[in-house]
Amino acid sequence: MAAAMAGLLLAAVFAVYYAAVNTVSVQNTWRARHEPAAEAVAVMARDLACAAVPYGLTNPPFAASGGGREEFFRMSFYSAFPEASSNDPGFYSLGRVSYSLRKDPLNGRMVLARECSPMRAPARSQGATVRQEWRGIGRLEVLFFDGSAWVGNWGEDGGTNSLPAAARISIAGAREERKEAGTEVVLNAARRITVEKSR
């Protein structure tokens, strides 16, 4: 009787253990397919929403090329990062953010890289000193709104000294399902505020 009860208990324990291992495996597979694209979109959207034009800048403040062609994608601009120790919007660190897409020489898959260098050292915000990489990117498309149409390049010819009004981001994973994440972002610094004259 005792042996039979012990056998039933062991069977129940093994069933729970197998279910837990299977759940972890399924979650890891889901994360590998979904997270790189979703996380990359979230970080890029945050950087673009906080895009800024530093005072006294003579070079184009925003440059991007190859928005629809993954192997040539490059984007560089300035962004403001809030202080880690303060919620006051007046306290921020300004950094130069660069994105690039390249092929990993080991497996031939695309890697989206983000680099940020602070305009002043040391940076007071951790967001202004980060290097990140997202592997397993299958497709990337970033388009910019110029006020009348969506375009794939911005500021490369030096003809524009402004920020795009908005950006549209779409990133898909490299797996068979090609799970996609995307969003549209309004660049706040591109908005023009008109002061009404008092009568």
C-alpha cells in the first residue's frame, strides 16, 4: 500500500516537473521570436520621441538612409534622456544616438545595433551611455514624415536642417513566422509652437 501511494506521488511530481519544463521551453521559444523586434521598436520609439536639436548645431541634426533596405540602414540624431534620479523634465542628458543594421559574420543574420555617446562627460543618465544589439532581425523599415509624404531617407544630402515630423517603425524577426512589431512616433521637437500676440 505504501509503495503504491509513493508511486502515485512520484508520478504526480514528475507530471508537474514535466509541465514546468515544457512551459519554460515554450516561453523561451516565444521570447526568441518576439522580443528582439518588440524591444528594438520600443527603444527606437523612445529615442525618436525625445529627439532634439542642440543649440548652436551647424550640422544636420538628423540623418537617416536606407529606411526600406535593411543592409544599408543607418540613422543618427540627438536625443534627450531624463535623469535617473529626478522626474524634473529640466534635468536631462543629451546624447548622439546612432542605429545601424549589419550582418553577423558567423551566421549571416541581421543585427540591429544602437550606440549612444553623451555630448558632455560624464553623462548623468544611463540611457545616454548604452550600447545595445538586437539579433535575429529579419526585416526593418523606418520611414519619416516630411509634412506631406513618408520618405525613407532624411538629411543625407544636407538639404534639410530640421527633424522629421513623425517616424513609422516596422521590425520583423528572422524566424519562419516573421513576427512583426511596429509603431508610429511623433517627434516632439519637430512641432512648432506659435506664440499668439496680445491685442
